[in-house]
Amino acid sequence: MNSMTGYGEAEAQGKLAKVTVQLRTLNHRHLDIQLRVPRVYLSVEEEMRRKVRQRISRGRIEIFVTRFVLRGQGRRLELDEGLLEQYIKSLRRAKKRLGLKGEMDLSLLSKLPDLFRFSEGEVIEKSEGSLVMKALESALRRLERSRQREGRYLRLDIQDQVHSLQKVCAGLKREARNLRVQLVSSPSSREGGEFPVNQRGSLERDNSVLKGDIHEEVVRLKIHVGGLSGLIREGKPVGKKFDFLLQEVQRELNTISSKAPNLSVVGLVLTGKEMVEKIREQVQNVE
């Protein structure tokens, strides 16, 4: 069982640059990948998405990629020769047309805007693309360890709640047997008619209002709770399966309380619903 929340970070260094990849995962109903990468790595963005989808099935994943150019590597000063030629031609025309005196020298070049620029190289070698993927792989491993570590705590807590649900099932099973005996031995069952008014009132005072047999609902409830227990031991993503089974458990508890609304049954149902809500709260963090 893995948590949906976690963090992983790794870096890899090449000849020209050092790459850092940071991963952060948060709760989300589906898989949502958010990438923030430098423009020079846009060519490997889809490959990064595929790698993440292979390892994570649910949650919001935020990926931050940072590129640090090594000192003296990758950056170069470039002269825009085309722009320089245009400057020289324009200055010569102005000198000739306006009758200006003087000569152009190198000191003028430093004052001309946009003539020089720094370039880090838009074309990234394939080796640097593999550098990004190497850092991503290491960050994913650390992220998985983080999610597994938190998942262990979630599993222990959910296991305790499921164990409490199993106790509720056992209690409802006993109540179902008692209710069946009362139904069979009730006057309406023997005579095939309705409860007499005084008999109904007596049963209400004894908190034993008999509206129906809950045996089938208790059997289904036990099956669903057993399914929850089985999911705890699975190694695959189980968050959505938990959601489905918890809905079924809630449905059976509601049916039981409506068919047999006496105090002992209602008390067990309320306890069961409390356990369901606690499990549902934790399952929001489960992948």
C-alpha cells in the first residue's frame, strides 16, 4: 500500500550542465502530471511523462527540472554580425548625407544595443537528454520510498479500523440470529397477521421493533468487510477499490438499521459507520 503524498529529489551532472529533478505528489482522484522544465528540455517532456505513468497510477505529480550551467561551460558571447553591418551602413549614410566628421572605432561597438548576447546553446546534445532521464529515475526511486514509508502507517491505521468493523459484523450476526428467533416466535408470525396494538407497544418498550430479517444484509456486510481486509494485503494500487467497498459497506449498514431499528442493532450500525468514515478519510491518501 502506497500513500499518494511523497517527495523525491535527485541530480545528475554532465560535461556542460548539472540537472536537478524534484518530484512532489499530492492527493488526486486521477493521475495528473504537471511538468515545469526549461525550454531546452521540451524535447524529452513526453518521455518523462511516459516514465512517470509507468510508475505511478493515481495522484497529482508535480515535476520541477532545473538546469545549472557549469562555470565556463556552455555559455558563449556571440556577435550579431548582420546587425553590425546594418549599424555601419546606417552610420556611413548619415555621415555622408549630413556632412559629419570623424571616424568609427571599436569603442562605439560597446554602446550599440543588442549587438552582443550570451548564448547557452539551444541545441542540447542527446547525452544531456539522457542526463535528465537519469535524474528522473533516481528521483522516482526516492519518491517511491517516501510513499511506501507513509503507506505503512496508513495500512496499520486502516487495519485497526477494519478489525473494529469485523467486531461490528460479529455483533450484528448475533443480533440477526436473535431477531430471526423473535420473528419466528412472534404472534404475527404464528397467526399470519399484524402485531396487536398492545403487543407492538410492548415490543417498542423493549426496544425490539421487528420489521424484517437482516441475515442476508449481515452476510453481505461480512463479505465486503472481508474484501477490505484483503485489500490491505495487496501490493498493487487499491485506493479506488477501497472507495467502492466502503460504499457497499455503508449501503448494507443503512439497510440493516432501517429493517431492524432496535437499540442494540442501531448502536452497532453507528459504530460501523464511524469506522467507515475513519477508513474513508485515510483512503483519500492511498494510491
